[in-house]
Amino acid sequence: MKPDRVGRFLRQGLFAAFFCVANAMPGMAAPLQLPAIVEPAGQEHHLGKIVFVELVTPDLAAAKKFYAGLFGWTYRDIQAGGTKYAEAFLDGRPVSGLMHKDVPAGEHRQPVWLSFFAVGDVDAAKKIAVQNGAKVLFEPHNVPNRGQEAVFADPQGAVFVALASSSGDPPDVLAAPGEWIWSSLITSDPDAGAAFYQKLFNYEVFELPSTPGVQHLLLASDDYARASVNTLPVNIPKARPHWLNYVRVEDAVKMSAKVVELGGRVLVEPQVDRHGGKVAVVADPLGAPFGLLEWPDAESKEVPSE
């Protein structure tokens, strides 16, 4: 159903420099008037849903050009306190945020798409996360229009953001092509990883069929599939646990070729996924990795309750 073998093909060192979030994220403390997660504000709340994905990049102009050319995204630029930010739209719907963050001379940091998970109380989430082995990279803080958020590294080192949205969470509807549709945790210990996020977000965890030596776990809440947990490849010693986000596309082969035309790279060639569509992993021209995933309209993300 979901990507389960992506991790084994990741190139050596791709995530070895998986961005120093502890240094990158303080830029978010600038007095930016960031867009609300839901406009107009709603009343829906979905614990554990990935409600937003945000790029931290050293070249905002180049990133905007690449994703506009690839997915047709348009932008609304925001700037305050020396921080540059762009809100990305697809057909008038907000899909992402892109933030500029300089890299100090002589340093190499991997640009990254950060995953924001919905919580009701960030301080309570912090307590649970720390009690279960997570590290706090950026303490809970309020962001105008957006709500309260904090940045963590899970016990295996994968970075994520907990967000209590002040405008509610987006409804559970199937993403359109060009929008984010799935996220996978690629980790050294899938069982431990799933257990950590289950305690934090009260997920149901399902083990799906996979190949020997590779695990594929499904995380669900509100009877809706939220993410998967997959085995980190043991044959790539420099690979690090990480969250990988996927954009829905109609043709992964054509879109992978377009990535290359626009200056990006194909990290995992398109291959048939368990649900019959194709999946690929690519990187933008600055190196930020993300996935391309075909998803049939007939396939729901609902998980039947037992």
C-alpha cells in the first residue's frame, strides 16, 4: 500500500549531514506573520496527522523556481526581521512553506523538508517525548497565526515538529497531484520507532507484508492511515534515521525526468509500489530529498476499525 523499500536504495551519505536543526530552527523565532494552517479557521483536530511540511533551504529563490516548475506551485512572499519565507499554493490552496536559512561559510548542511505533526498540547507532547527518549532541539514557542510548536529528535535521531495549530487541522481528504500525500519514517529500529510515535500520538500500528529483513509498519489514527515506518538500510553506514515526505504525482517516471531537467537528482529510480503505482525518491537542486508517489483515486487512506 505504501512505500516500503525506499530506504535500501538511498545513496551513501545522503542523510549524514541531515541539517543541524538546532542551529537552523531559531530563525523561526523571528517575528514573522506566518500563514495559519487552516484558512478560514476550522474546528477539526487529528492527533498525529502530518498537517504541514516546510522546507529549510539556503537558496529560497532557487527552491521556489524548482518547485514551481515541477508542481506548478505559486507563492506569497513574507519577510520580517531579516527572515525570508514563501507560502506555496497549488490552485489557490496552501501546500507548503519554504524558509531561507543561510549556511555558515565552510559548513555543509543538508536542506530538509520538516514534518509537522498535530498535537493538542505541545508542552504535554514534550513531556511524553522526553520521557520516551527524544531530545528537544527547539523548545515550545508560539508562532503568530500558526500556534505553538517545538522541534524534536526521536530516540533514533529522526527530526520532527509537534504543532498545536491555533486554526485547527486540515480535514482528512485525499491529496491532489502536486500536494503532499504520504510520509515515511526510515529508521534503524522500526519496532522501537513505531512504539515511540504510538506513545506520543496514540497511533494504531499495523504490520504489513514485506521482504525478509525489511519491516513495513503502518501508523493510523481516527481510522485513517497517517504514515509508515520502514527499515533503514544496513548496507549504508552513513545513512541516518529520518522522515521522508511524498508528493502525489500522476506519473512518477515523467516527474522524475522533469526533476532532472530542472536541476535536481533522482536518488531512487521509479519502481512499482505495493499498491501497484510507482514511487521514486528525488532531491531538489540544493539537495533536499522528497518522494514522488502515484496514488489511485479509488484507493482510500481509511483503515477499517475492528
